[in-house]
Amino acid sequence: MSEWQPILSPERYRQIMNNVRRLMPRRLAKTPNWVLAMDLFGNGSSYSMQTCRYAEIDPHGFSIPFVWVPPTPSQTEREEG
């Protein structure tokens, strides 16, 4: 089994999971965060729990704290151009 390596910053994981949680149907609202991460990122349960912990999300919780992610320089250049 290989070692888990994050591919995104903790803020990006929280932002993605927060948006998915916000858009998902109400009947799936009782899905724990680690299951959401497992379905969203295609990992197993252990890696999904590590993803949640890395992103400072309660793996057994049902909500994700909002995080503001500043735009990257390339995004601001496109808007100004």
C-alpha cells in the first residue's frame, strides 16, 4: 500500500468538499465527511479519513467549515485583461 500524498492544499480540499456538500441532495446530507471524500476523490476509507484530517475537517461530521481561498495571480490577470 502506498503512502497518502496530498495533491491539493487543505483550503482547496475544504472548498471543494464544502461546495459539493452545499449542492448535494438533502437525502444525502447525513453522509459523513469521510464518505463524501471517498466518493468525491475515488479513494478508499483510510485515505479519505486522512484527506479529511489534512484539510482540518471532522471525518465523522456532517458539515464542512467555510474557507475563503484568494484567487491565484493567473485568475486576477484574466479579469484585468
